[in-house]
Amino acid sequence: MGLLGGMNGVAAILGPNVGAFILDLTGNWHWLFLINVPIAILLFIAGIRFIQEEQELNRAAVDWSGIAVLTLGVLSLMYSFSNLDGVNMLQSLGSPMFYGFFLAGVIILVLFYFMEKRLEGSEREPVVSTQLLGIASFRWTLLIAFFSGAILASVIFIPGFVEQYLGVSNTASGYWFTPLALASGIGAGGGGYLVDRKGPIWTLSVAGLLSAIGFLLFPLWVEHIWQFVIASTLVGIGFGMMLGAPVNVLVTEQAGENNKGIAVATSSLFRQMAMAIAPTIFAGFLARSFINLGSNIQAGFADKGIQVPPEMLEQYASGGASGSDVSSLTEGLSQIPDEGIRDVLLQAVHQTTGQGYNGLFWSAVVFSVLTLVAALITGRLRQKEKSHHVESVSTNG
């Protein structure tokens, strides 16, 4: 599992770099999608030729009604979060488009649970085993999978941070994803090794700690590209260790031979849900930060002793208050002939962008700490469950 995670890290290295190279070479974003066509064809051919199915397949009837209800519940839940407004987060929480679909999703998922519970012991295979959901350590492992998905979602904003805050060009920002991706491959492979030597709980605890430290460095320390490399390397090793081996080991140890596929699929579902929901939260920090652009500009002019008419100040502030493309905004402001005004405006945009990303990275720190805490709780529950199992075997013996 660790080796497979390492290969995912290698792919993560190649993807952004190849994408940046193609965009730089062609100047056409369509090729970023077209390049996947030959890759998909090669995967199809290789899969048919080399993958040999050796496992004994489960012949139980498929629970199509459960699949349909689960899909509907998850879609409703995810769609509710897509209706959140990053700028007016609290107000959008009271919007019918959010709470209506959110409540509908919760109700549907509760209905799904009772539908699956009725299938236990029947000829039809449930989509999710309610027996597994009844195990406390399994539920906490699903939370770990959810938190790791949120951390993975935060990583996709890092190339934007390199471009918008550190000032790297948009065609080259993808290249600076390499240290993080390389570190994630090392972390994934090392995570598999540590699971065999120290166990999944120890591995996840270290992963959460490294990830928290790495994300913490972004708002507190990172101002230059060399600092970014150090912080992103810690993040990459941390979240790389979370992927693959430790979560899969935890989620399958209570599943038995017949439910391993269901267990892994359930943890993947929780991770994917977090990857769909968390970007709304992260992007909200970036959007809301531009509300402060006007006050940052005004403070900058005051520090420099520059007098600017109120209508001109409002014009400058409104140019980025909507959270528009930072690169385009910076490029436009760079054309202002007055050096003093230009420097104040560019510094205000830089400060505002930093405030947005700081909120994003602080949220990632919270998710990393939650992963660490959930891992420690899961470890205690595993010990109790194993002790209870040993006592039950002794009593029955």
C-alpha cells in the first residue's frame, strides 16, 4: 500500500509539471485535458492485458436501491455546500438552497442506513455494512479519512499561493508543486514502512503532526520561495503518510475477508466528500479577504502620507473587492505611472492576498490537528476492542 501511495506521489510530481510545460509550450489550456485521452487509452490497454483477477468474486445480489439512495443523499449533501457564498458565509448558511438540500441529504442518508440495516444477513450485499458502522474505531477511522480528504483539498490551492502571493508566473507556478509532490511520494512509501514497523496509529499521529507544522509555517513564516520549499516538504510528507496504507489498514482490520472492499470504499467515499466540501470553505477565506482591500489601501496611503480623494480610493478598492483574478489585478495596478501610489496599491493587494491564504492554511492546521486527535482516540478504542475480544474468547473458551 505504501508503494502504491509512492506511485501516486510520482504521478503528482509529473502532473503539474507536465501541465505547466504544456501550457507554457502551447498557450492553450485545451491541451491540459486532451493529454488525458492517450493516457486513458494506454490504461485501458494495459488493464486488459496485465490485470489478472484472482480473487473469489462475491455472487450476492447487488443492492441497486441502496446505491441509488446513497448517491442521492451524497449529491444532495454536496450540492448544499456548493451553494455557500464564500464572501457571505454566515448569511448563506441560512439560505434555503443550503439548509434545504443539507437537511434533505441528512434525511436520505438516515433512510439509507435503515435500508442497509435490513439487508444484514440477507442474500443481497449491502453497500455499506451497518455492522462495521457499529464499531467505534471504524467510525473514527472514517473521520480520519474525511480529515485527510480535507487536507488533500487544501493542497490544490498551493500553486495559487505560489503565483498570487510569492509572485511566480502562472506558467511556472506548477513547477513549484514538485517539492510537495516529491515529498508526498516519499511520505506515502515511508508511511507503508512505518505501518509495518510502528503501526497505523503511530504513523497517522506523526503524519498529522508533520502536516500541522508544515501548514503552520505558511502563515507564520513563508515569505520567500526557499521557505515555501521547506514548509511544503513537511506538508507533503505529512499528508503523503496519511494516504493509502494507515487508513486502509485501520478500516479493513475489523471488516473480515468479505467486507474489505466495502470498508475501503466507505473510507474513500468519506475522503471524496471532504475533497468536494472543503474547497468551498478554503475558497471562502480567499474571497472574504478582499473585503479588507479598501481598508488595507487606506492604511497604506496613511502610512506613506499620501492624500488620495475618496472617490479614487473607492475606485481602487472596488477593483479587487470581488476577489477577482489577483494576477490580472496586480498586472493592471503595475501600469500606474505614479510610483508611490503604485507601490501602496501593490502592497495592499499582497497583504490582502496573504490574509486570505493565512485563513486557508490555519484551517488546514485545524484539520491536521483533528487527524492527530482522531488517530489517538482510534488507538485507544482499538485497544479496548482488542481487550474485549480477548476477554470474550477467554470466557467462551
